[in-house]
Amino acid sequence: MVSNAPVLKRAHHPAQQADRRRHILQTARSLLAEVPYEQLAMARIARQAEIAKGTVYLYFPAKEAVFVALISEEFDACFDALGHLLDALPAPASPDAVASAFTRAIGSRPLLLRLIGLLHVVLEHNIDEATARRFKQSLRDRLIPIAATLERLLPQCVPGDGFRLMLNAHILSVGWQHAADPAPVIRTVQAEPPLSMFAVDFATEFQHTFSAVLRGWTPGGFTHGA
């Protein structure tokens, strides 16, 4: 529904600009909870936020940049939670305990899971180089301390393994999210008993698989050498 409220004026001061950017992101967050990503456009975000469409482009060069910023916020919250959960584990930690911490941190954020499913196939294909660099640098900065924690908790790790394990966890989360949240027509046919074996639960399958990865890990990876 189109709002009759007046369009907000352009922000000029840095604090106002930061507030406006947060407002745009919060609007996009709220819309994504109700509308499929494919049906969202910059014009709809602007209309819902009660600002001019051109103003949205002052903060984000494309729709994908809006949602890359959103997933960056979701990653930050997830990494905060994961860091607390891992810090609470005694060293050495069991693979099951570490996998459980990852599952709790990732699985408790449904918006993150939705955006993870879009990240590599949609969002990263439609952003400019500056946006991509900021996003990857932000991820790197957040991953480094968690990777160090993993290397402290898991005796089978050598320097560098923590980061590789984080990448493994990410790829598993992408794959299991796609399987656990299929297209509506697939969800319908998988509800039928003969095909229900294809229906999966993200948390169950992610934790089981990541725990297996951790149990099979040797210094430098699954096997020595290449």
C-alpha cells in the first residue's frame, strides 16, 4: 500500500546520513520478511521508507548493495553470538560442541539464512567493486579472531586451519540452506510421503555434517599434501 506520508527531506549532516542509511536498511529488512527478494525494487524500498528513490541511490548504488549491507549486519550479529559460544567452551573442545555452537549461531538467524541463499548466486554478481571490497574486508576482519579461537580449541588445527574451517562452515550453510528452503513447487511435492525423504532440516543436517568435517580434520586439511 502506498503511504500518504510526506517524503523525508535529504539528510545533510553525518549523523543524519547515518540515521537515514539505517532507516533504509531497516525498511529493506522489514520488507524482506514479507515479500520475496525478487519482488523488491529500489522504488518499493524508497516508497516504504518515505524517501525519494534518488535518495536511496545516494546511499546504495543498486538493490543488491542494500542487501549486501543487510547480510553484513547479519554476519556481524552471528559472529558476535558465535564468539560468545566458542569462548565458553573449554579447550580442547569436542567437534560436536564446536558444531553445536555454529549451528546455534547460524540457525537462530532466519534472515541470515535467506540472504546466504542469495549471496553467491545473486547479490555478489550485481555489486560494484567498491561494495564488494568493503564487504569482503569486513568479513575478513570478523573471521580472523574466530578462526584464532578455533585453532585454540581444536588440537588438530595448525595456523590457517581456523579460517579454512570457517569457509567450510559457510559453504555447508549455503548448501543446506538451499536444500532446506526449496522452491514452493518442490516443497509441495516433497510433502508427499514417497518424496518426503528429500525434505531436510537445516539445523540437523548442518550440525551433523560440520561435526563430521571437524572429526575428519587433520592439520592443514583432510589429507596431507596435494
